[in-house]
Amino acid sequence: MRNWLYLHSRAFVQALKRLGGQPFGTLLSALVMGVALALPAGGYILLDNIAVLARGVSGTPEISLFLDGKADSARAEAIESRLRAEPDLASFRFVPRDEALKQLESSGLGDVLGGITVNPLPDAFVVTLRGDDPELFETLSARIRGWPGVAHVQLDSAWVKRLSALVGLGRTVVLVLAVLLGLTLVIVTFNTIRLQILTQKNEIEVSRLLGATDRFIRRPFYWFGGLQGVFGGLVALGAVWIGMDVLAEPVAKVAETYGAAVALGGPGWLESLVTVAFAIALGWLGAAISVRRHLAET
Amino acid sequence: MIVFDKLVKQYPGGYTALDGVSLQIAPGELVVLSGHSGAGKSTLLKLIPAIERPTSGTVRIGEQDISRLPRRAVPYLRRNIGMVLQESRLLFDRSVYDNILLPLIINGHPPGDAARRVGAALDLVGLHGREKEFPAGLSGGEQQRAAIARAFVNRPSILIADEPTAHLDPAYAAEIAELFKSFNGAGVTVLVATHDVSLFRHWAPRRIALARGRLMEE
Ligand SMILES: Nc1ncnc2c1ncn2[C@@H]1O[C@H](COP(=O)(O)OP(=O)(O)O)[C@@H](O)[C@H]1O
Ligand SMILES: [Mg+2]
């Protein structure tokens, strides 16, 4: 175990030296990787911000559920206890049909309804959700729709649905982008490592004559790829930060026209970590494929 | 004991470099391998650390059949065999010290012990005080001595050398011959391929001559 650590730390230092020995190439690779990764990372964070922005505009989303005409107080109580059991609800409120009618009358529609002796309105519950995840919104209303005694479920605004679809589409685009660019970066690292192997052909040969295993020879190249990933990931984060900074003002202006005060949030710790980890994984993968392919030939 | 049995080596293209060589080398022997250029000396030496594999016949070291050794076992075989080639094959981008250290790192030696061994090897080949220099700053003879230190630092039980003095002045060459003799004196089996048999005449080694891939033991 200690020997293993020692060998890895040696390989790490060796990889650092090789990277430092060609600062221009290292910088170039980091820039290529960083810019390519900044696109999906920035897109993801932008989408997150849009979701927050939408929240600010829409207020808390509500679901109204209307009971069918046959619903008596026992039915209403049954539904109430079911609502109580739902973990994602922030609050709910029972609106009896009489109160609904009164509201309607007081809103100035009383004249229209004048002369009606039978109240046509159903009892209803108005439910607010804890989060504002559009998906949660959808699944919950779909579930409630199936409860006995519930005649109709209405989402308070159709645009929540539309936004959810849009954000979903955006996420898919970001994902596809990440996969495609990730693939490109694996190829880029693959080629960088291939060149490294060529320039170190003599060292590899000599090491083999001295009894080096393939594993020993591969190790520094893995670190090389991984470190390139670290640098690329950091460049990507930097690019996203700068991008957010540039966008902050125009976005705030747009938000203002909707009456919302919005500050763009940059990547948080988790997003930053994921971005760098993704870059490391790509570098490591490119190195692994390259080394396995080219060391067999030398 | 190194045993070559009815060895045939045919290179791709059909050239037969070794044509039925059978030979036994006892532990601790000093063997000088001679023969004209193209006789098959290098080929014979390369079969021992499995750099080349025989077309037919076997090579055994002790109980181990080298000719059928799986690829993944080859590195461990080589750690017990010191190699000195015609070109020193030092790594020119690292110091003499780091060159000699390399086999110990490969072998997984603890750093402290490794440093002691490199120091001892430097003393032995007379390069003490030169370890921080780079190989390009050394003369041909010094480079070859550094290569010998590297071959011996792991204390292998077998040392093979392929024309180690070919590029050297006679005075340097004699020094190198002296080094091999001292290793042999410490119990190491030493095989040297050379044009210059006279270099070793004082040591009365076992002499083996190859001609066109066949053995002509003297
Ligand atoms: N890798 C190789 N491919 C083809 N022919 C080779 C190869 N290595 C050596 N030979 C041939 O095998 C013969 C013996 O070579 P070698 O063992 O190097 O002889 P020596 O070391 O005695 O000069 C030579 O004719 C040489 O051309
Ligand atoms: Mg030769």
C-alpha cells in the first residue's frame, strides 16, 4: 500500500514535470478543454437561473382540486387526510362551495348569477407546493386526479407547464452538448497522450529493459491526462464566472421589466466540483484509451 | 544455471541468426562471447531477458523456461538481469543519479535504501561526485560506466553486456573489463559479447565463439 502510494506520487510528480516542461502546449490544451466545457457548464447554470427567475415571476404555484357534486363532508374529510399525508405540500385550504359563491358575488359577478337559487359551484381545495419543481407539480396533480371524489384538477397557470417543457428541452440540449464535447475532449487527450508516448519512446523502451511493467509505464500518462483535466476544468469554471459576470447586467434589466429583481448566481460548490470532476474523468479516459492502444505497439 | 537447448532463431524475413545452439552456463561463470559481426552474438544475449523469443528450442534460467514465459512475467525476469548494451542507452533528460536510480524505482525499492545503493554503485564505477551531472556532460567511457552502474544497482544475479567497449579507447575499455571481472568476483554470472577478446585474456574466462549462428566453443 505504501509502495503503491509512493509509485503514484512519483508518477504524479513526473506528469507535473512533463506538463511544466511544455507550458505552451499545456496552456493550449487547458484552454481547448476549458472553452469546450464552459459551454455545457454555463448552459446548465443559466437554466438553473432561468428556473429561479421564473419562480420569482410566478409566485408560489398552486393546484386547485374541485370535488364532484356527490362529495359529502365525509368524502371531503377523506381527501383532506390524504392531502395531509402528502409530503410535498406546503399548505392547503378548503374552499366550501358557499364561500366560493360568495367570493364570486362579491367580485361583481353577482348580477350575472342573479336569480340562481341552486349553487352550481363544487367544493374545492387549493393546494400550494413546497418546492417549485415543475415535474413534482405534474406528478402530484396527476396523482390527485385519480383520487375518488375529485372531479377536476387545475394547475394555476398553464405556463408552468410550458416552462417545465422548455427547461426540460434546455437540459436535454445541454446534455447532448456535454456528451458531444466530452467525446471531442477524449479525442483531444487521446492525441496529446499519443504524442507524449512518441516523444518518450526511448524512456519507455529503456524502462521496459529495466523491468518496468506496463502498469508502471502507464501510470504517469494517466496522471498527465487527469491533470490536464484539472486545468481544463478550472479554465471552464473561470470562463463560466466571466460569462455570468458579463450577462449579469442585461439579465437584471430583462428581469426588471417583469417586475422581478434577479441576481445571476454563478456556479456553486457542487457545480464547480462536478465540472472539474467531469474534466478529470475525460482526461483520464482519453489517456487510458491512448496508452492502452499505443503502448501495445511500442 | 543458464541452459540453451537446440536454439534456432529466425528473424522475420527468414534470416537464420541462430542455427541450433546448445550451451550451458554455470552460476558465477564469466563467459566471453566472440564472433564476427552478424554471427548472432546479440541475438543470443537478447534471448536471456526475453527481448527476443526463439523460433524453436528452449532457454532456461534455473527452473524457469524463458522461451515460454508469458508477457506479463517478463518484467520480473528482467529485474534479475543487468544489461549493458553497445549504446549506453542512458536517459539524457535526467541526471546520472536519476538514471542509476531508475531500476530501483521500477523494482519498488524504499527511497532510503535506494539512495544508499545508488551511492554504492557510483563509488564502484568511479563516478562519485558526478551524479548531479547529465549524461551529455560525460565522456563516452563515463557514460558506459554509468550504464554499468545502472545495470548492477539492482544486484542482479546475471549480467549481460553486448559490446560494451565498442566505442571506447583501449584505456577506458580496460577499466570496463575490470569492472565486469569484479562483479564476477562477487558471484555474478557475466556474459560479455565482444570483438575484442584480448581485453579479457588476463581473467582466463570461458570463451565461446559463434560463426554464422553456430557454436564453436574453444
Ligand atoms: N531484428 C532483426 N530483424 C532481422 N534480422 C536481424 C535482426 N536482428 C539481427 N538480424 C540479423 O541476424 C544476424 C545476427 O545478428 P546479431 O545477432 O546482431 O549478430 P552480432 O551481434 O553477432 O553482430 C545478422 O545477420 C542480422 O542482420
Ligand atoms: Mg551485435
